[in-house]
Amino acid sequence: EWAARGLNVNCISPGIVDTALIRDSPELSKLAAVWLEQIPSGRLASVSDLQAAIVYLASDASSYMVGHNLVIEGGQSLW
């Protein structure tokens, strides 16, 4: 309904992003070890992993992309 008005609605679904919150929390640090076992790429996302997708969706290069969920999570959802 929004594309006809010139608005393309898309979203980014990031995986677990490595942040100070995770690193500084003993409880989350323990979970991070479990999460890493579930991610085929073997690492948590970094903010820079998401930057290109953000720039792409904000640019005219994505003008024909409508209603898409761009999943950037290192393959975690493959399991």
C-alpha cells in the first residue's frame, strides 16, 4: 500500500550484535558462548556488518526493493 505512494518499506533483522552490554555482563557473556555455537560464521555481528545494508536501503539503489526483510545474522537461522 505504501509503494504506490513512493515509500518502500523494508527492514533489517540483525543477529546478535557484539556490544559492551554483552561483553560486560557475566550472564550474557555465558550466553554468548552458546550463541557462537549456533552461528555458522562463528562470530557475533559487529555494527560494521550492518552499515552497508543501512546505506543501501537509504539509497536510490534499493528503489525497487519493497517489503523485504534483510536478515544479517551469520547464518544463525539456518539451524
